[in-house]
Amino acid sequence: MPVRRPPLILALSVLPALALTALAGCGQDAQQGPPPPSAESQAAVKDDGGASRAALGRAIDGLFAEDVGRTQALIIMKRGSIIAERYGEGIKPETRLEGWGMGECVTALMVGQLISDGRLRLNESAPIPDWQRPGDPRGEITLKQLLQMRSGLRHSESVASATGGPQVPMARQSDRMRMLYLDGRDDMAAYAEAQPLEAPAGARFVESAATSVILSDLAARVLSPDHNPDRRRKAVGDYLRNRVFAPIGMDSATAGYDRAGTMIGSAAVHASARDWAKLGEFLRHTGSIQGAQILPRRWVQFMLESSPRNPGYGAGVWLNKAKAKGGAAGEEVLFPGMAPANVFACVGEYGQYVIGSPDQLLTVVRLGESDPQQERLVHDRLGKLLAMFPGGI
């Protein structure tokens, strides 16, 4: 009589079904892939601009994630039109937002107009009376060297030494902190211009908030020679509005001034995100608006040419060169290897960016509040976002 083994036969019959189920489960997991973009980012994307729409939405989500701090606004323009636009809580398209260090770019544009008008000269000694005294080596500093951040004046930009707040001894505060908030705040230009040389004029690159204040003071000196604070403020404000902001279309833009009536050229420029984007478009088109040349083309080209002492910096603008270092850890400021070589950006503290990519026909604006660690995430995610579009590396 044959031996019956129903349990074994049953087990063997079940195995194929279990295997199929397991395989089906694996396939389902593999097909899931990355999560879809949030509803907010899907609504923000009006046109993909040649990128993957889903990937673009996820990239936008990444720039609004909690780990980057607080992103207030993000705008992406392609061929002069907004293709994606998203705002943080409480921020509207018309909200004026602080550009921080992006004020350097605005100051450079103002100086360019004054040079175009013949009121300042690029290659001559900066007309600061105290520097013109016999034997003062600062008399060798030219306007060009100031614009390219190679004046040689003593300056410490890092705020790391001042993170402890008012209890940090005055001698250990950075020059930037002292000028903007402490003993230099009432007359920032006087503080900046009083600094001695610590390197020969033109010999060394040092990013310096003080330099842009000096440039703003030079503008005020030629526009309002009597040094009255109210008249200085009005003269520079009118010139800035009529010759820089209005032609670009930055109708929301405003600038801040110290008590001496000097524009705080390294910060204190506020504008809506859309108006900051117009600044990027203006530079991307080398100083023209709808074919009309607002600022001499050669001036914007100068702003986008490498400083002799730092290939990654032009004049008020950062460039996408491999040796462009910034920050306490010396990180890359822009995106070499991730984006085209002719990418440029106005960059401000706390993660402010106006990025132009001529080859990709792109302008990207990110405004917000990020600490140094969060700024690195913002930087990296912006680089990856640029790489999504045609023409990227």
C-alpha cells in the first residue's frame, strides 16, 4: 500500500504562490520610487522649462524643507518668464525681502552708472580726502580695486567671533559686526575708511562689507558734496531709483542708510522676490531690458569678469569658478562641476541667492533665513536644481 504524504504535497503546491506573492511585493516596492511633489510645489510649477516636472517639484520641496531653515521665496525664470514660484508662510509676491550681501551687486551697478556719467573714474585713486594726504599708502587704492575686493584694507568679515552677542569683547568682534551694529554704525564709511592697509593695494582678495560702504560713500560725495546727511540720503536715493531700480523695473526696491546719510551698500536693500529676479535677468542680458541698453554693456561684462586675485569673484557678483571660496570653512560659493561655467550670482548672508545662467536661459531666486549649516544645504540643493535643466553639466 503506497505511503501517503499530504503535508509535503500541500507544502510544495503552496511554494509557487508564495514566491509569486514575494516577487509581486518586491516589484511594488521598486515601482514606488520617490514620493510625489507636495501639492504646494505642484501648484508652484507653471512650466517645467525642460526639466522633469516631478523632479522639479521635489527639488522645490527640498528648498522649503525644515532642514534648510526658512525659505521665504523661490522663483525660477526661463527665457524671461516665471515658470515656478512659491512663497513661505506669511510672504506674498509683493513682500519686500532683505537681500543682505546682495546689496554689493546693487552698489556696483550704481557705481557703474556714475562712471558712465563721468562722475567717477575706474582706474584712478579713490577720491577720499584722508587717503590723499602725502605719504598715505591708501592713496594708491583705485576704484577698480575696491569693486574687486582687493583694496588691501584691514577687514575681518566673519561673524563667527561675534556670535556670542554683546558680551564678546569689542576687540574680538569682526569688523563687519562693529561697522554695522556697534561703534561704526552711526558713520559706517568713516569706520571703514579709517582702517589701515594690511596688504599692498591690489595684492589680495578679501570679501568686505566695508568696501561696499566705501563705494556708497564715494557715490554720496559726488552726488551731494556738502555732506549733509539728509541731502546725501535724498541725492543717492533719487539717483538709485532713477538710474538703477526704475530702469530695471525694481519698483519695490528700497535701500537703507546710516545716520551720516550713507547708503549701507553691503546690505539693507529690500525688494520683492520678483524684483530680485528682474535684477538677475538684467545681468543675464548684460545690462539691457527688452533690447534697450540701460547700463553700458562693457560695465556688466566687467562685473562678470574674474577679479585678478579671485577667479570666482567679479565686481559685486560671484562667478562659477573652481577657486571661489567663501564662508568659515572655505566652501565653494557657487556650483563648479554642477552648472555651466558662466553661471553667476549675487549672494547674501543667510542663504540669499539671485542666480543667472546664460547658457540655460535661467534666473533663480531664493530668499530666506538659514544658519551656516542650513546654508550649505540650500547651496547644494540649488546646484542640483540648476543641473536639472537643459544645458546643465
